[in-house]
Amino acid sequence: MSDGVVLIGAGGHASVLLDLLIEQRANILGYISIDIASNEQLFSDFRRFKSDEQINQFDRSMVKLVNGVGSIPGNTLRHDIYNRYKELGYRFATIVSQNAIVSKYAQLAEGVQVMHGAIIQAGVSVGCNSIVNTGAIIEHDCTIGNNNHIAPGVTISGNVTSQSNVHFGTGSSVIQLVDIDENVIIGAGATITKNVEKNSICYPARIFKQAIE
Ligand SMILES: CC(C)(COP(=O)(O)OP(=O)(O)OC[C@H]1O[C@@H](n2cnc3c(N)ncnc32)[C@H](O)[C@@H]1OP(=O)(O)O)[C@@H](O)C(=O)NCCC(=O)NCCS
């Protein structure tokens, strides 16, 4: 990564990314945050920009942004920030952990972040600004949309497609050949076996059985 990078945010997701960027010896120019970092020790060596205007000093062709805003169901902040900076002419770095396995026959769009322990197999494409979080597995030939969050420990089987703004909750599983429409939330631990319509929330089964006397 030869361009200088500026990290947006200083919360939990940003701290994981900063740790990764340090490990990769990236040229970190600083981070943008109104608030003091949640992990002050980690951020203490880096310059804090308290407003967006302060990064205008950098030539947009020489700097890449890293979207450190995490993604939780029902909150569009990460998506909004990506769009805002793209409109201003900035580019986003695509980040892959040195401890992830990504097939050379997979395609990652701008701003995708692949965290430690993730596995992305051949024939997969992942849309812009999506997160493939810690330990997630995306099997062969899946097409993952823009602004998706594949949370820690998710397993997506082969030939699955997802449209924009899909949240795959922590530890959820999706069987092969399923199509997931836009703006869907898959609850943590859910197992998806059929296509999912847009704007759906998929809750996991919760089976409670009374003790037999
Ligand atoms: C599916 C989800 C969006 C539901 O949110 P919600 O509609 O606001 O549901 P609530 O939090 O009001 O919970 C309603 C009930 O369902 C239960 N519940 C919610 N999600 C559940 C889940 N995934 N598994 C089991 N039970 C769940 C709650 O414990 C609660 O139970 P109660 O009525 O007995 O108290 C959310 O719980 C979820 O799974 N989010 C994904 C989190 C995630 O992936 N985080 C990743 C961060 S990196």
C-alpha cells in the first residue's frame, strides 16, 4: 500500500483496522474523529483530525481512506460516510488481513475489508464498502453486494447472491444457491435455507421445550 491512508473513526471497528494497518506497515497519515479514541493507547501515536476539513490538505490522488465506521443492523452511517467521501472525490483502500485467505480468482471491490481468519474462495465477488469480518467463510462463486456486513463467524455456502445492504449476523449460515434481496438483516445464529425477500429480518429458530415430568 504505497498511498498514505487516513482512517475514518476511532471506535471498535476502527481500532481493529488500525491494528491491521500497523502490522502491514501502512503509511498512516492519521485518523478523523471528533471523539477521543475508545482505545487511546492504540491511537496515541497517530495524528487526530477533528474535522473533515483538515484532510483537505492532502492531495486526493495521493491518499486513500479507510472506513473505520462499523456496521450494525439498521444503521446507515457507514454507508453514508462512504458515499459522502466518494462524492468529494476520495478513494477507499481495499484492506485484506495478512491472516485471511483470499483466492486469486476472487474479486474485491473498492473499500472492501477482509479481517483476520476470513476465507474467500474462487469465483467470489464482494461489492464496495463491504466487511468480511473475523473468521467468516464465503464459499465458491458467491456474489456479495455493496455495503454488506458479513459478521464474525458467518458461513456462506457456494453460489449464494446478496444485493446491497445485507447484514449477515454473527455466526449465521446460508446454504448453497440462496438469493438474498436488498436491505435484509439475518439475525445472529440464523440458518437460511430459502431465498429472502427485500427488507426482511430473519430471526433464528428458538425452540423451548418444557421438561417432561
Ligand atoms: C435479529 C436482530 C436484528 C433482532 O433485533 P430486534 O428485532 O431488535 O430484537 P430484540 O433485540 O428486540 O429481541 C427480541 C427478542 O428476540 C431475542 N433475539 C433477538 N435476536 C436474537 C438472535 N439472533 N438469536 C436469538 N434470540 C434473539 C432477544 O433476546 C429478545 O428475546 P426476549 O423477548 O426473550 O427478551 C438482532 O438480535 C441480531 O441478531 N442482530 C445481529 C447482531 C450482529 O450480527 N452483530 C454483529 C456485530 S459485529
